[in-house]
Amino acid sequence: MTALYPSPEDGWQIYTSAQDADGKCICTVVAPAQNMCNRDPRSRQLRQLMEKVQNITQSMEVLDLRTYRDLQYVRDTENLMKTVDGKLKTASDNPRSLNPKSFQELKDKVTQLLPLLPVLEQYKADARMILRLREEVRNLSLVLMAIQEEMGAYDYEELRQRVLLLETRLHSCMQKLGCGKLTGVSNPITVRASGSRFGSWMTDTMIPSSDNRVWSMDGYFKGRRVLEYRTMNDFMKGQNFVQHLLPHPWAGTGHVVYNGSLYYNKYQSNILIKYHFRSRSVLVQRSLSGAGYNNTFPYSWGGSSDIDLMADENGLWAVYTTIPNAGNIVIGRLEPQSLEVLQTWDTGFPKRSAGESFMICGTLYVTNSHLAGAKIYFAYYTNTSTYEYTDIPFHNQYSHISMMDYNPRERVLFTWNNGHQVLYNVTLFQVIKTSED
């Protein structure tokens, strides 16, 4: 089932629909990144109306402030106007009382009143603005009435909330779907171009979907600096991040964030480290017995990629190899608290011939190269301890993948491809049973 990260313009889409030999429905679904109601033309019209209302509100606030200021000025000059008015009445009733001195005094008083003229002009302009605002409000009322008539008895906000609820329920349903077999990989979605040629980036595989933090680790050896971004959008923009300085440097790019902790391989050793982000401390260190390190058994691209940690729907895993296994890939299931190896599987596939690998639903998928033209070539099923050769193509857009990991929470592949951070949607073959089955 295809899950997240379609184009923002896409809605719910059926990519393929078919029936198997038993007549059961097989579907591939893409969920939209944004709410479908946002594409309703009435929604756009309402947003425009809200912007107009906001502009009118701001204009009214400006008018209110200006009127208050001018009113204070008029009040302050009220006594002066009364004085001038009294002198003018006296001069009108008795012209002889207006001698040169009193005339100059009256002239001075009138001069003091001259600043009132621009205030009065502003009042005239404000009066015209009020007329325009009144006309805009009348037009807004007419448009809103038209939208209301068009929508009839339906409450648009209620409909929008109902759609949101349905989308939430569908996302929840998708997350509860059982495991499936990988049958396809989408075209690459480039999220960002940053860092060096080699690196790793990821989201937590276990935490609730409301936590959208992203972690980035540039380079493949001696690194200690982990950047934590608040959201995927912040990661895309390179903003709003905090830095974690690891107490021990890492080796390779096979790191994984699992339930709030970073699991990684300590540089120049086969020691696994569990680093807790919130407490900024190492909780566990444990040697992965017999595992090669320091480019003894790396992937085809090298880069101290001897030990690859990953997580899927079934838990935490280590992919590595040992000398007794003759360099063939070993899958080890780990206990997340103690890092103890609970069970191992010898796949028989030479690790130096693999470009990268990832786990989905307890199955290890291996690519045949890290360069252009790579495909998913091999699958090992831990539930049956069997394997098969596959032929699942994918587009290696930037021609050098140094990290490829599956995230079961978001059902996508995270890759670091020649300094680009890239996502792939995956298609899993699933039979969804109904109450009639």
C-alpha cells in the first residue's frame, strides 16, 4: 500500500486495482498531504473574503486611532476656540474696542488655530473612506449570501470537519494494515540537497505521528554532530534545529532512531550504542559479537558500512557479517533495551555485493548496487528462513546511494543519495480481509 508524500495537489487516488486468483480485491492507495476541502473553489473564495474582512478591520483600526488622536487635539484647542469666538463677538458688537494691540492678540490666537485645518481635511478624507468601507461590507454581505444559497442547508465548516475526521480514520486504518510483500517502489521525491556525498537522515520509527522531528547525520566516520529539526518542513528549509553532540563518534550511515533513541555503531569497533535524545545520554553500549567493522565487510560503496541498524513493523534489527559467515549478510534481531541479539539468520548473500539493504515486515530487501541502474535484487524472509531473487527497479536519480532505510510509521524509504535527501513510496502486496471472508 502506498502511503505518504504524494504531490500536495493530489487527493486520494487509486493507483491500481485488480483481483487475485481468489477474487479478492488488491488496491494501491495514495493519501493526500493536504485536505481535499482546500481545493474547493468556495474555500478559496472564502479565504479571499476573510482577507478582505481583515483588511477592512485593519482600516477601521487605523481610522479609530486617527480619530481618537484628532479628537484629543480638538479638545485641547477647545478653550482657544472659545477665546477667539468671544473676542470676535466683542469686536463685532463694538468695533472701536479693536485697537492695534487687541487686533494683534486676536490674530495670534487665530494663527494658533491654523493646525486645525489639516485635521479637518483628514476628517473629510476619513469620511470618504468610511463610505468606501461601507460599500465593501455591503458587497461582502451579498457574496456571503450567494455562497450560503449555493451551499443550501449544508454547513461548510461542518462538512470540512467531517472530511478531516474521515481522512484521520483512513490514515489510522492504513497504519493498522497487516504486513505485505514489497512489489514496487515509486519515483524518487527529493526533499532537500544538503551535506556531503555520504550521510543519513530519518524520523523516529515508533513515536506518534504527531511528532514530526527529523534527524540528520552528515558523513560516514568520526561524526558526532546530530541535527534535530522540529518538522519535515523545517528540515527542508534548514531552520529550527537543535544540535546533539554524541559522546562517541559514529561509523557508517546505518543509524536508526527508534522510540526516542538513536542507535548507531561506534567508530572503529563493533559496539552498538543507544543514545537517548531527551536526556542527552548513552543508555546502553554492547558489542555485536563477531561482527566485522572498519571496512571489513561493508556494502559495495564502502564507507565503514559494516553494521547497518534498522527498524520495521517487527522491531529493531542489525544487518552485518562475520568471518565464520564468510562475509555473507547476517540478520540479527535486537532487544531494544539491552541490545542483546535475540536471533540471527544467515542469508547467504555476500555483503560486498550489496549496494544497500532495508527491512520491511521482517523481510530483508537487498539492492545489487549503490550506483545508477540499481534494483532490489534479493529478499530474505525471516519468518520462513527462505529467500528469493527479485527484480524490483527504482530510479537512482543522483547515482550514489549511501543510506537506504524503511520507516514503518510512514511507510516510505529514506535515502541519502549523493548529497540529496530522497524519499520513495513503497507498494506492498496485501490481502485485506473483510467480514464476508
